[in-house]
Amino acid sequence: MAEEEAFAAYLARLQRANLPRWTDLPQFDLYMDQVVQFVNEIIAPLGLDPLTATMVNNYVKKGVIAAPTKKKYHRAQLANILVLAILKPVFNLDTIANGIRYQLIDRQPAQAFDAFILAFIGAVQQANSDFTGEVTINKVNKADTTNIQSAMVGLAINAVLEKLLVETMTAAVTPPPAKKKA
């Protein structure tokens, strides 16, 4: 019973997470320490590992985000860092970078970022509904769904399958590397 209460508390914490839309991101450029603090305040309620300055520097070195201008990061870089912080526990940097590039095809950064945040919020709300509401999912009732053992197996399987599907889709839309001239 204590496990179910802890799980319910985590779901409630997820529901309270305040994920910003594009217009909620700072309107001014931020220094590294401000970026790290801003992102960590957002991802802490999700239970994600904190972002560090070293991580951001590695993202820049690997070309996943653009280098700062005069040591300051602008809104689009901040949005990408936030997406990276959320997706990094599951996907490698190349997959995330390719996914971000693909999402920006024929879309402004604000539109792509808001679509990601709204999808994430929707997934959190769906999870909260699935585990706390009087719903039936795939012929499984609330009592079965909230059983931590069966929920854990189902979620783990879905996580692996969804990760594989995203990696396959990302690979399919990523252009092949340019051939070097001899």
C-alpha cells in the first residue's frame, strides 16, 4: 500500500510541474549559471537528473546546440537545452539533435517547442488519468492498472518500444552524411 501512495504522490508531483511555453521563456539572453538554474527548476519536479554546466558545454562541443554569443544563450538555445534535459535519460544526443532538427523543418522554433511541451503535458495528464481515474484501458480496470508490479512491466515495455520507434523514425528522416571528396 505504501508503494501505491508513493506512486500517487509522484503522479501528483508530475501534474504540478510547471513546463513553460515559448512565451514563458526568458525574453533576454542568459549566462550559463542562469540557464542551468532555470532548467533545473523546471525539471526537478519531474524527478530528472539535474543539468550541469559541463553537460551544456558538451552539447555545444558536439554541435547539438549553437555556441553562446558573448557567453549568453538565447531563447532558442534555452528551449533546446530544456528538450535535451527532458529527453536525455532515454535517448542519446545524436537522436535528440536529429529529432530537434527534423521538428524545425518548416516550423519556427516557438511552434516546435510549444508542440513538444504541450505533448509532454498531455502525456503527463494521460498518465495521471490512467492511474488515478476511473478508467478502463485495454480492458484493464483501475485496480489492475494501479498495481505497481503490472504497471511497471507495461510501462517498461512501452518505454523500450517507443524508444525503438523514435530512433527508427529519426534515422529515417536524418539525411545521410555528406561524402568527403578525396
